[in-house]
Amino acid sequence: MKIVQSPHAVLSQKAKPVKIIDAEIKQLLKAMAVALASAKDPEGVGLAAPQIGKSLQIFLIKESPEAPLMTFINPKIERFFANPKKTNRKTVKKKERGVQLEGCLSIKDIWGVVKRNYGVVITYQDETGTKHEKEFVGFMATIVQHEYDHLQGILFPKRVLEQNNPLYKAVKNKAGETEFEEVKL
């Protein structure tokens, strides 16, 4: 499956709930996993069903290329928390703090700084239909919030602009390294 690009209409619509996790949904999950694994330069850490043209409340995430893939069906963010002290976890890694430069597989070469909540608690179903409630913090919370926004028809540049932050275009320098140039609006 190809990843659809902005301004495709499905990316700006609120996704519909999944009524039943049947063979068709399981096939869609497999296709999404392949599409996410195939994403290179940049590698993706998440993919929502609208990004492959399906208006369904589904997203997949993984923290790194080696990390296990997590499936979220009909997710709902129950609460956000901005303060690391509000987590139930005993320790917080330094890399879990701070603002992230975000990009999107549906918006080629555009990046921006989005201040996201430090943590989220989300309820969802997995591919078997089992219901879960899970807390995510740091980078994983950022991924969850980004993908959840896709299900609401929101692309990350909207968040960047709401926060009065600049957008950047990724360009390759003469050495083939990626650099970021501010986009003048």
C-alpha cells in the first residue's frame, strides 16, 4: 500500500470507528505494517489508517526500527499530563523529556517543533479485540499523540502553527546529510 500525501481529503477527516475486527481489518493491519516498515528516509515510527487512504480509527507505532509494533484500534486518549512527576513510573529517562522535531510520512520533507504533552493514558483495542489502558511518556507519548491526531483529521503542521513555531524543509547538503531550512510563510 502506498502512503497517501497531503492534501488528500482522507487526511483531513475524522476517522470512523472499527465496528468489528474481522479478516479484512487484520489484512489491513498487515498491509499497514508493511507500509510502515518500507518507509525510508525518513523511517517511520507510526502510521495511521487514514495515511493509507482508509478512514478508520487504527494506528500502529514502534519506538525504533527494532522495537515491536503496537496496534491501536478505536483508541481514546483518556488524559494528558505535562509534568513528569504525574506519571506512575518510578524513573524517567532524560531522553524522555523535551520538545520533539516532528515529521510525517504523508508530508514529505516538512518538519516542525511541536510541544506535546509529556504523557498520555490511552484506551484501545489490539488486533485480537482485547481492550487495554496504557500510559505512555516521552517520545512514545509524542508518537501516540501524533498518530491520534491523524484519526481526528489533524496534521502536525496545524499544531506547529498553533504554537507559533516555524516549519522546516529537509534538504540534502553536498555531503548527502539532511539539513533543515526554515520555510517562510
